[in-house]
Amino acid sequence: MGDFDNKEREEVYSKKVRAGKRTYFFDVKATRAGDYYLTLTESKKRLEDGAFIKHKIFLYKEDFEKFNEGFQDTIAYIREHQEVVEKKYEFNDGEYSSSKSDLDDFSF
């Protein structure tokens, strides 16, 4: 594989968010045509063997608005129908720290 294939996999931007037992990665990557897309990854350490379990979602720019609408509607539903539990996250290695609820100010 040539340099072009390596460029396709190169991350343009990355944000890591530690939230309790899980870590989320928001990675912006570029297609061969130079269009950006978002990869959302959830990573959680398995207690049995210490291996990391990862789940990925690839979100392309043409889907951002529809995804955001569904995401916001779902958060609104949860806020209306269930009490949101306040959580405090540790500030660890310059990463996410919050005393807000999980759903405060969360949007794309």
C-alpha cells in the first residue's frame, strides 16, 4: 500500500474523554477524496483478562444533521422521563472533569 492509503487512515483531529469506567474517542479522519468523517469509539477494560473492548461508529458529514436530531431527541426524552443522576468525574492527565450531569450541554 502506498502513501495515499496511509493518508486515508491518518487522524486529522482526536479528542479523548474519560468518563468513569469508559473512555470515548472522537476521531476526525479523511476519506481518499479529502472529506472528513467522524469515528466514535467506546473503550472499556474487561476485568477478566484486562483486554479492552471497543465499539466503533463511523459518522459521515452527510449524516451529521440527522444523527444530531436523533441524538438530541433521545436526550430530551431521557431528561423528561427519568431523573438524571449527577456524577463527578476525576480530572486525570488533563482529561475530562465534570460535576454536571451526563446530559448537560451535550450536543454535536
